[in-house]
Amino acid sequence: MIKYKKGKIAPLNLFFMLFVSRAIIGFTVSSSALNSRYSSDLVYSTFIALFITALVSLPAVVCAAKGKSITNNKILSAFYGLYFIFSGAVNIVKFAVFSSSELNRSAKIAVLAGFMVIACTYAASLGIEAVSRFGSMVFVITLIGVAGVIIQGAGDFSYLNLFPVTQNSGESILNNIIFSVCSTNEIVLFIALAPKVNGKTAKPFYFSLSASYLVMILLIAFTVGVLGDTASLSAYPIFEVAQISKLGSGERLEAVFTAFWIFAAFLKVTLFIYCAGESFSCRRKRLKFAACGAAVFAVSAVFLYGSALNGKWQIILYPAFALFAFVLPLLYLIFGRKRNGIEEDNGNI
């Protein structure tokens, strides 16, 4: 029996948080983000991405199993902190753009981003135990929301809309696989969260990975079955399905979808800010979380109002993901070592 430890979370809580964090990616993905048609071939490209992601995550998982934590290296930990700030900003941008375009067109994007960052920064400062408890609640809400959309929208589903099975080119399918793999920042979150888990981490991580991917496969197939070819014309296909679906009273489910999406987005950004704060050495915890939150907002403002990436965000996101999710964990697995229960570096990293 695992005894409770202060500042630690149960393996099940790790599963809840990572599941929600990965599942939210598909809620607002569109053909414009994929640069391809939103069609049935996304089902098997996502399924292939699941196995590739499992392989990519092996170095990080093995490091955790052997008690090697990259975050114990101050230099590498600081670099990971910068990556968490960057990733948090990307998710803030997605939240602000979706909210302003679908929920309230008159709202200012910067204001939405600012409120979200402030709330997430405060939540992160409460500690991993508080965040994990919230994650458990969001997990349940997410499942209810997904089930509600599918059940209420089942009347509009048609198997004919799933054909032809392949509509995208081979290059587009490959790009979609790469997109799915490189969107799984939960591998990097796992690296920072694994030392906070009171128990084994491999099973909850892989269960969360598998479950979230399978939920997305189900949602993609259902969305294509409901919308057919028009899914490619929609900015947010799954959200459109929620708009079409109705409750018994005649009310649409978009409010329910919006609620669990906001909760999930809040949890994910909070995790990034928390992991960023924990990556930097500072005795005043509230101060470092506030600094990380401010940095996330600053970077998100650059993305929202600047033209630094100019639509070519893959140039930064894909190599950064490969470096922090696979290359550095692999090098640390090979060259990092433990002596007398204390992890050390042998100078090769």
C-alpha cells in the first residue's frame, strides 16, 4: 500500500491530468491547422501517431522508471522551463483565438489571454496537489461532455459520410501523423511531473496516452460521420457538431462543450505554468510562478499581435518538441547516472 506523501500526487491523478491535457488538442483542431481535409483518413493517421508517440516517449519513461530526472540538472531544467513557458503561450493563443472567434467576437483577445493567465498562475501557485484534484474533476467533466455530444448527435450520424476512406494525399497523411505526434507535449509534462508522483509512472502515462488518442479517434470518426465533406469547411468541426446536437429540451450542446473545453484548457495551461515555475531555482515560489505567468502572457502577446512565425509555427514547434521530448531524455538516459541514491551528471550533457 502506497502511503501519502506531502507534495506528491497519486499515479491515478497523473493519468487524469495527462489525459485531459492530450484530449483537448482535438477539440479545436481544424483542417486549417492540419493543412488538409478533415476526413476519415485522420482516423488511421491518428492511430499510427499513437504508436509513434509511444516510441518517442520511451526515453522519458525509462528515465523516470530508473529514478533519473532531467529537472535535477539546473541548466537543463532552466531550458525546460523556457519550453514550458513557450508551450503555455501557444495554448493561451489557441484559447484566446477560439474564444474570440466562436464565443464572443467583440471581446479583445489580449483581455481573454490575460484573464486566463492570471487564473492559471494562481492555480499553479497552489501546488501540484491542488492542481491534481482539479484535474480529477475535469476528467469526469470531459468524459460527460464527450459522451453527451456523441449521444445527442447520433441522430445526424451517417456511415456514408465516412467514405471514401482516404481523401488526403500521402504527403498530407504523413504531415497529419507528424502533427499528432509533435502536439503531444504531455511527454515533456511527464518529465517534469514524474518526480511528483508517489508511485509508478509508466502505466498511468501510457494509459493516459492511449485513452486520449482513442477518444480523439472516436470524435474524429463521429465528426466526419455527422458533417461529411462540410467538416473541412468548418473552422472547428467538433465544436460545430456540438452546435448541431441538441438536448431533449431543444437546447444546443455548445454551452456544455464550451464549459468542458474551458476547464480542460485551464488545466493544461496551469500545468505548463506549474512545470515552468518548478523548473527554475527560486525560494520565493509565488514570485517565480508570477514571473512565469507574466512570461507566458508576454510570449502569447507576441504570437497574437506579431508576425514572428507568420503561419510557419512548425519551424519552431516540431524541432523543439523533438529536442525536449526525445533527444534530451535519450542523452540523459545514456549519460546520466545515479550514485548512492543521488543523481549526478557525468559531464557529458
